[in-house]
Amino acid sequence: MTDFVKRFIIFVETSKKTAANAQAVAWGYGERDDLTFDDWRFSASGQEPATHLGCNTQATDEIANKIEGALSQVPFYKVYDLSDGWTWETALADAGLQVIEGLEVIE
């Protein structure tokens, strides 16, 4: 059984989707890592075109350290650690983003 210790919300600029999914694949975190940043779409207005994609992920200690150490230093990622009290609502507000109208995210 995998020991998940943290959960993160991560936003990435749409122009960096390929690089972000490649990073998920390189870490070998789970099935279909190539689609990590694929479904959840966001923009400042909540309208298309989307400017950001997002994911909500659980992390082992190893992956949590990679996320906190690497992704938090890359300007096109916005990383929110739910153990620090972040929620979808507060992370979206902090990032200045809204869910694209007609779509929803799963918490």
C-alpha cells in the first residue's frame, strides 16, 4: 500500500503542458502521468481560452520532496500544499484563476 503523506493542488501555464506532463512521467508517479495536466482548465475570467491547467495529487514523502523542491522554484508552476490549509477555493483565489465555465474540479 502506498503511503501518501501530502496532497497538492498544482497549476501550470497551458503553454507548459507538455513539459509538465513529461515531468510527471519522468518521476514515474502513477498511471497515465502523460495526462496529469489535461482535464482541469482555468483562466482569470473563467472563460476560454484557458491560461492554466491543474491537478490535485497525493504524494509520498519522495514525491512531496520533489514537488516542494523542484516545482515550487519553477515560475510557470503554482504549488499549493493542502496540509498548509489551502483549498481549491483559496488556491484559485491566490492564483487569480477561475474554473472555465461549464467545467468542474473534483476535490
